[in-house]
Amino acid sequence: MAFVNKEGTSLFHDDFTNSLELSRQLSELKNEFKLNLIRNNPNKSPFLRALFEKDLLKIYKRKLFNNFEDSHPPNGICIPGHRKLFVDSEGEFYLCESTDGFQSIGNINAGFDYKKIIDLINNYCDLCNIDCLNCWLLRLCDLCFVSAISGKELNLEKKRKKCDYRKKKFEDTIKFSLEIIEENPKALNYLENTVII
């Protein structure tokens, strides 16, 4: 599940009451999804599947390895310009729609600036090497460039905050999947035929 980035806007000012209400509603929906799975009826609500299934799929369909390698590429990053691209009204190329004008990687007149793209990937990998190589979530992590962007720079502290949130979310998803399997050991078998998008 993804939410709108609230940085740079006052629209989401701390409204504690609305935040608690949203959390309560999401908890109710997640419990309904859980009951659907336990009752072997995952397709009862496509809406609930869209909300809660993605992280279950990442865990259930993870690649299994015999050991850790000395290095591992950051899982969440794309190759800029290959799968996603955002073109602004001036014809400048950016990583994606979520980077808010972070760094141009080319334009419609000159094409891609491959040196900038390679430097960006290398800088992000250097940033990730500080913490990620010893992280238990390394192979399931989906944090991308956006997690570390602060203005026009990559910021380790911002990425660490996103990492902490992501680890907590995966811990919750692991617990959630175990609760389901305790009630119905075959409840998640339907994921075998589900594709990660």
C-alpha cells in the first residue's frame, strides 16, 4: 500500500483524530482480508487484495538463496529511463513522477545523459552499502531513489527513516501471514498463481 508523499505540503498537517480514524479503518479492512483468506476466499474483495496483498506476495514469492554474497544490488531501484521516465513541460527527463525535479537525466533535445544516470546509480549504491549489506531485509527491500532524495541530493538520514518504516512494515506482514497460516495452513497457496506487478 502506498500513500501520497506529504512532504512540501500543508494538506496533511497533524490531524490526530483523522489519523486515528484512518488507522482504525485500515485495521478493520485488513482483518476482513485476513478472514477472507482464512475462509479460502481471497477473491471476495479485489479492493482488499489491492490494499494488502502486495507485501504478502513479496514474502511468499521471494527468491531463496543458499548464502549471502559479498555484494547485492539495491532491489528497489530501477535503471533510470529504462522502465520509468518523467518528462516535464520543458522537455527535461527525470527518474519518475515521484522525484519532484530531483536531478535531470537528460532532455528531449540531447537525449539521455548516461554519465548522470551511472553516477546516480553509483551514488545510491554507495549510500546503500553503508547500512544495507548487513540488513535482514536486503533481498526483499523495495526502497528506491525516492527514499533518499532530499532536495537535489541523496540523504542517508532520510533513507534510514524510510528503512526503519519498511522493516517495521515487513515485520508486521510476516506476523500477519503467520497468523493466517496458523488458522488455515493452505490460505496463502493461491499466491502461487498470482503475479507480482
